[in-house]
Amino acid sequence: MEPILVVDGIEKSFGGLRVTDKVGFDVYPGELKAIIGPNGAGKTTLFNLLSGHLSPDAGRIRFLGREIAGMRTQDIVALGMGRAFQITSIFQEETVLDNIRVACLSKLNQTRIFLRPTRSHKRATDKTFQILESLKLEKFAYRPAFELAHGDQKLLDIGIALALEPKLLLLDEPTSGMSPEERVLTRELIRELWAQFNLALLFIEHDMDTVFGLAQKVLVLQQGAVLVEGTPEEIQNNPQVVTAYLGEEL
Amino acid sequence: QEKVIKIGALYPMTGRAGLYGLDSVAAMEMAIAEINAKGGAAGYKLDALYTDSKVKPDYAVHVAKRYIEEDKVNFLFGTVSSGVALAVTEVSKQYKKIFIGTDAAATELTVDNLQPYYFRVSNDTFQSMAAGALYLKGMQAKKPWKKIAFIGPDYAYGHSQWNELRYNLDKLGVKYEVVGEHWPKLAQPDYTPFITTILNQKPDILVAGFWGGDTVAFIKQALPYGLFDKMLYFHPDAGGNYELMSAMGDELPNGLILGARHYNNWPETEGNKAFVDDFHKHTGRYPSYCAEAAYEGIYAIAKAVEKVGNPDDTEALVKAFEGMKLKMPEDPDGFTSYIDPASHQIVQVQAIGVTEPNDKFPPAKKMLGQWKVFKAEDLMPPKDFIEAHTKK
Amino acid sequence: MDPQFLLIQATSGFTMAMILFLVASGLTLLFGVVNVFNFAHGSFYMIGAYLAYTCVSVLGFNFWASLVLAGLGAGVFGMLMESIFLRRIYGRAEEAGFQILLTYSFILIIDDLVKLVWGTEYKSISRPPGFSGAVELFGVLVPTYNLAIIALGLIVAVAAWLLLSRTRAGRIARATAIDREMLSTLGVNVPLTLTVVFGVATALGGLAGALAAPLRSVTPGAGIEVIIDSLIVVVLGGMGNFWGAFLGAIILGEVNAFAVAFVADWASLFSFIVMIVVLIFKPQGLFSPAKVRKA
Amino acid sequence: MDTILEARGLNTYYGRSHILFDIDLSVEEGETVCLMGRNGAGKTTTFRSLMGLTPPRNGMVVLRGRDCTKLPPYKKARIGMGLVPEDRRVFGPFTVRENLELGKIPGRNGGWNLEAVYEHFPVLGRFADRFAGTLSGGEQQMLAIARALMGNPDVLMLDEPSEGLSPVIVGTLKELILRLKEAKTTILLSEQNIRFAMAVSNRAVVIDKGHVVYTGGIEEFRANESVHKRYLAV
Amino acid sequence: MDFKREFKTLVPALVGFLFFAVLPAVRTSDYQLTIASNTIIWALFAMSFNMLFGMTGMLSFGQALYFGLGGYFVGLLVCHLGAGWFVPAVFLGVLGAGALSLIVGPMVLRLTGVYFTILTLAFAQLGWGIVVKWYDFTNGDDGIQGIIPPGVLGNKVTYYYFCFFLVSLSLWLLWRISLSPFGLILRCVRQNPDRVRFLGRRVKRNQLRIYVLSSMFTALAGALMAGVDNSVSTEMWHWTTSGEVILMCILGGIGQFYGPFAGAVLMILIEDMVGARTEMWSMVIGIIMLVMVLAFPKGVVGEFANLAARLTKKSGGMEVGLGTNTRS
Ligand SMILES: Nc1ncnc2c1ncn2[C@@H]1O[C@H](COP(=O)(O)OP(=O)(O)OP(=O)(O)O)[C@@H](O)[C@H]1O
Ligand SMILES: Nc1ncnc2c1ncn2[C@@H]1O[C@H](COP(=O)(O)OP(=O)(O)OP(=O)(O)O)[C@@H](O)[C@H]1O
Ligand SMILES: [Mg+2]
Ligand SMILES: [Mg+2]
């Protein structure tokens, strides 16, 4: 099987500071991969490079056979990359319904339509409800997004990304700020979504239960470079990772 | 029920032009009180409504329509700004309501845009400039000058002054060389770069077409550069306005040649003295030029109504205004202003003076003197000028 | 072209620039630094001019003392406006819109207040004794009063810069633009800070008005005329950057001075053209405010 | 031991919605108390009420026996309350050093100053001249804590300090809090990370839907499975 | 649910529509017609401006550019080519504004925030300056008079209905836009442009679209105004005109679809009534504004909606604002 994402030796510096240092890895269709690493290791920056928010100083990124390094965000999205953000990025004042629906409409390329009301776009609306159901958010459909609890907002963010029918979904700390209870639920939900939407999933996470309970492969970054990549077991027992990142049990 | 003549006045009452508006209103009130005290006109009492035009033509149109349709006024009255007057004269034409112009000086109002229901009881820029050109011509005989520069606000008023002055100079066969034209924006706060440029151009005469407070600012800023020693400052339309003298006091240099549409110290007739003193009694200040025309505009209305017998027969009133003779405070002895039936423009004598010490009108420390007076008939736009304009 | 004349125009432009800068400095402080937009900045300029008139011409005070009094007067008035009215809308959704609306209502009210107190006649004051003439510098005639203005402009620029970048008070002022609530948990009396900054800004406006009074006529409506130029200066230089505003004023002044001399017909449009050109090539103004990654 | 900070019957609203119901709480000198509860239980709101950012509609906030319910936040900061909010709120366009200097409160002295901060948080020393907005999430968290410490507070309030921190850093943070404790700093924190909370606290207060539902020593809390299940779902 | 929400917004629209439709029949003086024409035209201006500001978050301080352009298309064509050109000029003005905004738009859209605001101001002032300066063609600040709509349109009532029809049609269009996917994207652009980019949509492109649309409606308002006043003046181009429309929006309530309409009505009525009664209008209007800002922070419509919501005690009542739901 061909990998859908090939990252090869990308670099990024801010001023003199090298934040991404020759990072390379692959993602295969349907793979569930975690990225971990100390704070400031460059994880979010790596996502920004993949999604076109930043362009790498050197190196190549191939996504579905296309070179995307330096491409504009909106074009990368159109190719099939979705992303949810570390700091939730939703449309605060719109209803939950419209938050997802705007993404569905974007996917269907119907956002230029300006005389037919949104509600009469049946395809988009149907799809929206389907996604809301998967996220278990349908009861909030008509509530403005800012009224949602923090955890639900994170889900909504994921929902927006899902509506774009990505082949590869990037999630930046999907469970941060959640209570242990919610974490478990979210973890399950992510797994369900992954299966249901047939995604390749790449996520950043500091919660080790989530990382080791969910990921098939784990990539460890340190100071911008790849430290190791391996299965959860390998990572858990890697002494380098333990000192640099995991630390002793609390 | 009392019979009234309703007059709807539009004047600026805020901002930089507020002074002119409020002086005009005060003069109107004075005239109305005087006439009503004597029993009104043809048994009608005068009554005026005042609204701030905000110097916005669209808003003024709005108010004019309200005057006509809601308040049922018999006359529209006023305006300082020509832009406002031009918009209001259009309303007057549409509704066939007589509009008495007391200040706005754009020549178009009585030339290109003349309509049957508009009459102007103050002089226009053409008259001022014709007088100015005669003055300059006279001067050339005594103290030869050749180079001339102009500075005036960058809008229609400034440009018409300069065009009309040159038209009149050319018509009089005066030879001159233009070394510079300067167009600061209206209410330009800072004239320093203009001043240094003008000094560099070394004109013999600097013609100014400033309006309102801009004159004060320019003169103050030019003083330390010694501009007034190096050239003659000539400002025939609004330069001689009283508020300039009152604002500048001692600082106003002697020897500036200025003109205005009415002076507090010329002519020294009973009529003018009485008007100025009454105004002072009424308001505690001396009037600016515009008050006199507003005052006289009310008298013109009274006179027309007196003649027609009622304020409602518009067509008859128009006839009454055409050719009407009006003895105005600014008329020197032996002359009476009249409204030219063809152009609906008042025909008046015009004087131009020179600044000199005079503290009879405090807070001013200088006033004009050494008058030169120009005959009224010489100042009217000639046929070719009118034709050239109306064809456009 | 006569080089002497170029020098003369450059000097004219510089004088013009210093007044522009003085008038705009208060606005930069508010709009650029603490992120409060005061549409009525010009009205405080006008109040300053009228107060100076009253002090000098009516009460017969010394000119320089009157300058200070006028500045203080405008500042106190500004602090009252801020603490009674403006303060109430901080933290509202769409605060910026309400700032515009509220301070616009100040313009309307102050216009009439000024008319009530001082009437509509034009006022003016004379230059202070010793400053009515001109001196020659390098063959260029410069009015001494203009030199005083230049000096004061430079002093204000340096003082403001030192104050804002080198003192705790300055840092606090800048921080209020970012997160007032957080700042209050760090022990900063934010409302007081804003009132004081507003006071300083309006005092600067008043001072500028007083300083300009001997050069201009003091008339009602004088306020609205300076606001647009001030805005241009503030934005041209890059928001909240004092040196930027300083440079912006110089550019505007010089461009105007040379436009008057060489393209007299179109001189009145140049301010806008300069701004359009600068902003199209340097979208954040000449001195960009620090670019910051969204956290 | 003296009670430093006390909440008595706090009731707080956001607009018309009632969030906190009769919250009672006390923190003794030198101890570390941890607020626990699900998302939306009202932890952050409790901090905001204590600090005066969202003043309680009724109830009392008492600091060292003095009623300071009505004091504005800046006065509370000056008499010794320090807050590290959950969303960090560093001043992005300011450098790290400037952020720290903003944290100084004139008149409050103690062990914390720039050197001390750089010693305890070497990262911040290294990035002293970087704009705070460019720091990573974890780095910003350290900065926020250090900034609050610069004011030498008597009571340090930390809202979910471990959120978004990598395990090693959480370990470091634990060390830090233990050191602060040794130095007799009084700490009130909220946490979702129970392991972390239990490692650093003396006492636990559990909040659920705006009510205090449990208060007790940490050992007792550790043993109380039913509270864990009911209110924290672990 | 969707539909119920829309229905709520329809009721005030219908009431307003009926009111303005029957006004010529029930009026007691011609002047009321003038005020009504003024109101609906300014309302169109304000509501199309709100598409930029309230909806998309672009605070343009230069919409006077298009208002003036619309007015001057009519003025100049009628003045130079004859009254018969009136109606074509209205539509040419709209097209002209579309063309101009396509040129100016990409330049101003390079900037955001205050810089955007000030650049729009600069362009508009440049336009104003040119109109004032180009005396031979535009008549400078003397303005253009004698703009009489031809034929039956010369009658005040017919002209009113002509305006009423075009304004209603435009408002209907704006309303449809606000409900449409395009409108949704615009609101999203205001709230979170980064995320919009990550939906695969281009932010600038959408901003340009609404800038052009809004400018065209603005020009329509300007063109219609020329026929009401029978004259146009440079005042139309001046920044104070742009300022006035902003004030109307805020007064009525930015976050509300009908806010600007209410703002326009209020502003015109207040100006008229206060202006007629006192020379101190400036202070009176200032105080009214001050009180409104302090006491009715959500604008007239917003406060009214709140009140209605409180009375009906249903949280759904909060959602009356269709254009944008501002956060409470
Ligand atoms: N625009 C920028 N300018 C300068 N430095 C930057 C910039 N963006 C990121 N950095 C630095 O790059 C490093 C990596 O940042 P990044 O946000 O990718 O970390 P991270 O691995 O996501 O950390 P965390 O887990 O704390 O979110 C950090 O040290 C950060 O300060
Ligand atoms: N600004 C606000 N307006 C209205 N309701 C709010 C606001 N902020 C919070 N709430 C509500 O108040 C309740 C308590 O919120 P709070 O933030 O205190 O919870 P928390 O315990 O800190 O949760 P978390 O663990 O997610 O930080 C929640 O139901 C929340 O939805
Ligand atoms: Mg990160
Ligand atoms: Mg919280």
C-alpha cells in the first residue's frame, strides 16, 4: 500500500531557532498515529507545516501523490486534509448546526450560492445531522456554539474537520482540558469516527492514556527532530523517551 | 386669526460658518421686530423659522421641503454656502416658492442657474471681482505692478474669484503676469509651505480669496516672514469682513487692501450707523458683513408684500421684486440699490479699503479706510459673460 | 531648481510636520497604544485653543503658563469624560463601534458647549513676546515661534517614547490594550490607568490646540478639521509607534510642502495619495507593530 | 494554623444563569488545596469569584480575616492574591521579560524576582527576549505561573496548571509546587489530573454543578472511591 | 426550527413593508413622503453597509465613495445627456460602482483592521477631492441641480413607489443573502477567518464579493437619492456621509438584521425633529446618542428583541437577529 502522506526532511526556523529539524515520516491510509513530545518540541508547528499555515524552509511533503509544501491552506484542504485545532477554532456565534453545515457546504462547493437559504440545501443538512449524530451533538443543534462546554466545543471542531470528508485528519490535543471521564468518552468517539469515516488519523496528545490507548504508531519529537517512531509498547519502553518525555510515574 | 408672512430661513449655526449664520439670524430678528412694531406689511405680521443648514446641501433640501410642505412658508430665505443655495434654489424652482438669497455669492445663482423665483440681495463674487479689477487697474497707474499671484480655497468659491478677477482684468485691458496659483484646501490649518513658495515667486501683488477663519490663519502665519512688506496683499471679496479685524486686533498689519460686502464704518450714513448700533445693542457685538443683507432681505419681503397686498400671490410678488428699489445701510448717500429685473441680482455700489488703526469698533484695533468706491452699474456681469455661461 | 528654495520648503514642511505630530500624538497614545479610539480628539484640541485664548486674552496670563493651563484643562476635561462616560462601555461586545459612537457624541456636545461658552466669533491670540519675529538659519528664514514648536515636538516625541518603552507605567499602558482583565489580576488599577492615559492624551491634544492658537484662528468646528489628518499620521507611522507617528508626520508635512511648490493644482489631494501609496506597499504602516503568532 | 483565604456562601451568576451555589471554602496558611470537579462544574468560576473578576452576587470572600468581597481585582492582587488563569493569557506582543516585569506588584516583596524565576524556569531565562506570543503552549503556561509568582502572592491560585503539559513537565511542575509548599506558599489549585492533584495537595474540595459536595484531607479523599465515581467518574 | 426562526424575522419585515407601501395613501402632507423616501433610501445604504460591517466584520469608512458615485452617475448623465437618461443612469451607476469596487476592493482588502478602515477612508476622500477639484466636469462643490426624473417618475408619488420597489427588492435580496450559504460564509469570515481558510474557502475572495455587492447597493441608494433631492452635492462623497451610515448601524444595532433600518429611521427622524426645534441640535443629538449608547448597548432593535425575549420567556427569542447573533 502507498502511504497517503510522505514527509521528507522538512525544516523550519524562526529567527535563529530551528523548530522543525529534518522531520520525516509516512502515514498510510487508515493508520492511527500519535505525535508526542515535550512542550515546545515543534508538534503544532509540524501540523502548521502540513496544513499550509506555514511553509517549510526545506524538505518535501507529498500528500496523495501531490507535492504540497508551500501550497495554500485552502488548496490542501481541497485535496483532503482536515484539521482540528489545539485552541478550539469554531464559529462561536453560529449555531452548532451551521458550524458543521458551513463545512458541508464548502465541501459541496456551494458557498457561492446567495439566493437560496441555507436550510433548503438538503444534502448539506442531511450530512450535517449525520455528523452531529456521530458526535452525539444533535441535541445542541440549534444552540450557538459559544454556549457549549469546552469539551463539546472540541468535538464540534473535530466535526467541522470531518464534514470536509478528509482522507487524513490532524487533531491537535483533542482531549486537553477535559475531565478524565470525558477523555475516555472522547477517546472512544475518536476511534468510532476513525472507523466510520475510514480516516487516516494523526494526532498530538499529552495524555498518555489516550496516546497508548488509541494509537497504532507513535512518533516522538524532541527539539524539532524525530527521536523515535514505533508501536506504543516500543515507545513506552524506550529509555530515551522515558527520560525526555514520559518521566517517572507521578 | 392673525395674518402672518412665514419665512423659512436656512443658515449655518454651528461650526466655522456659524458666526455668519447667527449674525444673519440676529439681523433678521431685528428687521422683523422693527417691521412688526410698525404693524407689519399689508396687515400681515412677519414670522420666521430658523433651521441650521449644517452646510449640507442634501439636508438643506430636506429642510426647505419641510418649510414648504409642513410649515407652509411663503418665502425661503438665507444660506451662506453657495452649494446649499444652489440645491435650495432647485427646490424653490420646483415648488415655485420665492427664495431670497442673502449671502451665498456664487455668480451662477443669478447667471447659469437663475430661475424665476430666486432673488439675491447681496452682491456676488463677480461684483467684488469687478471692483477688485478696477482697483488694480487704478493702482497700476500710480504704482506700476506686473506680477500677480493668487491663493484661495480649493473649491468653487475660490476658483470663481480667480477666474472672474482675471476676466475683469482682461476686459479692462490690464497687463499682468501670473507667477503662481495656490489652492490650499478649505480650512487648511497650516500655510507655511504656501507662504515660502509665494515668497519665492516674488509677486508684486498677492490676491487672496480666503473665506472665514482662513484669512486669519494665513495672515498670522505670513507675518513673521515679512510677506506683507514684500508684496501687496489684496483680498477684495471677504478680506474686509469685520470678524477678521476683531479676531486679529493689533496684529493685523496696516496697508492690506481688503473688500467686503458690507462694512461697519462705511458709508458713514445715518442708515448704516443706525443699523450697526442697533445690531450692537441687540447682540453685544458688531455685525459681520452678512447681517446687513439678511436685514435688508426681510425689508425687501415686507416691501413686496406691501405692494402686492398678500404673501401668497407668488407671480405678483416676483414682479414686485423685479426692479425693486431698496435703500440699504450699505448704500452711500445719493445711491439706492435695486434688484436687476433680468438677473434678479441686487445692483450695488462697492467700496474697497485699506487697513489702518481705528478702535471705534472694539475688539478690533484696525479697520478699513482710504476708501475707493466703484459705481454699481460698472460691476454687473456683461452680456458676453452671461452668454458664455448660460450656454454651458 | 534653486537648492536654497528646496531647503526653505523642507523647513516649512518640517514645521508643519511638528504641529501635525503634536496634534496626532495624543491620538497615537490612545488609539495606537491603549486601543481606545477617541473620535473627539479634535474637540480637545479646540478646547485647548479656547482655554489658551481665555487665559491669555481675557485673564491676561503669561503665554507659556497659559499653554500649560490649557493642556491641563483639556486633560482634566478628558478625564471627566472618560471616567463618567467612556468607562461604562469598556469590555462590551463590539466595544470599538461604541467608542466611535460615544466619542462622536462628545464632538457634538462639545461643539455646542464651546459655542455657549465662547460664542461663534473668531478668536485669536498673539504670539508670545519675543516669538513674533523670525531668525535666519543657514540662509533660511524661520519664524522663532515655529522653532519653539519644533523644539516642543521633539521633546514630546522623546518624552513619550521614553515613558512608554522605558517605564513600568508605559508598559502597563501598552498592556491594557491586550488584556485588561488579566492586568487587573496583576495588581494594576486598570480603570485608573485608562483614565490617566486618556487624560494625558487629551492634555496633549489641548496643548497642541493651545500651541497652534497663535497661528490659526480659534473657531467653533476647529476640532473636526484636525481629526482626519491626525488619523493619517497615526496610521501612516504604524499604530502605537511614537517614532512611526513622528516619521509619518514628517512625510506628510514634507510631501505637502513640495506638492505646494511643484504641483500646486493638486496639492490638496496629496495627503490621501501618500497614505494610499504607503499603505498599499506597507500594509501595517511604516513601522510595523510587532508581528505575533496567535497563541 | 491560620486561615488565609475563605469563601463563605458564594453565589455567582453569569447574566441570568446561576453558576455557583453557596460555595464554602477555606485555605489555611501554607497548605495546598485542590478544587476538583467535572468540566463545567464551576472551578474557574470559583476562582473568578474569589479574585473579583466575576463578583459573587452574595456571599463573602475573606482574606486573613478581612472581608474583601467588594474589592476590585487589582486591590485583591495587592493584598496578596495571585491568579494563573486556565487560558494562560500571557501578553503576546510583549517579551517574556516584560511579561514577568508586569507581574511585579510594587510594595510586595519576597523571594521572587527575575533571577529566582530564571533559576526555577530555565526555559524562560533562555527565551527572555522572545515575544510571549511565540512560545509553545507549555512554555506559556510556565510564563503565566512565573508571572503570578513575581507578585509574591500570599495565596497562589492555579487554574488547571497541568493542562496541555507533557508528562515530564507535569513532573517538573509537581516538583515546583512541592518546593513552593516547602517555602510556605499557600496554594489553591484546580485540576482534572487527579494523580497530579493528589501528589501535591493537602486537601481536596470537590465541586459539582456549582455545589461543594465533598471536602476532606487528601488521604481520606484518596480512599473515598464513591466520591471519585460519583463526581469525577474515574 | 430553522423556519420558525426565519418566520420571526419576517414579521417585522412585513409590517415595515406594509407601512411604507400604504404611506402615500395615508400621509397628511407631501413632506412625509419626502421623509419616507429619505428613510428607505438611507435604510438601503445602511443595510448594505451592514453586510460589510455587521456581517463580515469589515468596517469600511469609505462607503460614501459609492454613494456619491451612484448619485453622480445620475446627476452627470442627466445634466449632460438629458433627463431621459435618468433610469439608465441609475443602473449604470450601480454597474459603475461594481466596476470601481472591483478595482479598489483588492487594494483595500490587502489590509485588515484599522488599516483597512483608514485605507477605505483615504480612497473615499480621494474620490471626494477629485469631484471637488474636477470642476469642469463635476461642477465641483456647487453640485449638480435640476435632476428631474422623466415622465411619470417626475410625480412624487410614482417616484416614491419607484424607490420603494427598488429598495424592497434590494432588501429582499440582502435578506436572502443573509440566509444563504454565502451569507453564512461571510459571518464565518468575521468570526474566524483562519478556520474559513481551513474549510477550503478563500477569505479575501469572499470579502471582495460582499464588498462589491454592498457597494453596488450603496450606489443604488445614492442614485435614488439624486431623484429625491433633484440635486447632488459633493457632500455625498464626504467622509461625514460614511460616518453617518456607521452611526445609523450602531444606533440600530449592529448585530441585528433590521438594526440598520431602525437606525436609519431613527437618525433621520431625530435629525429632522431636533433640527427643526433648536439651533442647539448638535448638543441635543449628542446627548441622545450618549444616552442610547450607555442605556441601550445593543442598539434599538437588539434591546427590543431582548425585551421581547424576556416577555415571552423563551430563550429562542434571542435569535431574532438573523444577520449576526452577537454574543450576550
Ligand atoms: N512564530 C514563531 N516565532 C518564533 N518561535 C516560534 C514561533 N512559533 C513557534 N515557535 C517556537 O517553536 C517551538 C515549537 O512550538 P510548537 O508550538 O510547535 O510546540 P509544541 O510542540 O506544539 O508544544 P506544546 O505541546 O506546548 O503545544 C517553541 O519553542 C515555540 O516557542
Ligand atoms: N461567560 C459565560 N457565560 C455564561 N455561562 C458561562 C460562562 N462561562 C462559563 N459559563 C458556564 O458556567 C459553568 C461553570 O463553568 P466553569 O468554567 O467555572 O467550569 P470549570 O469547572 O472551570 O470547567 P472546566 O474544567 O471546563 O474548566 C459552565 O456550565 C459554563 O458553561
Ligand atoms: Mg502545540
Ligand atoms: Mg475551568
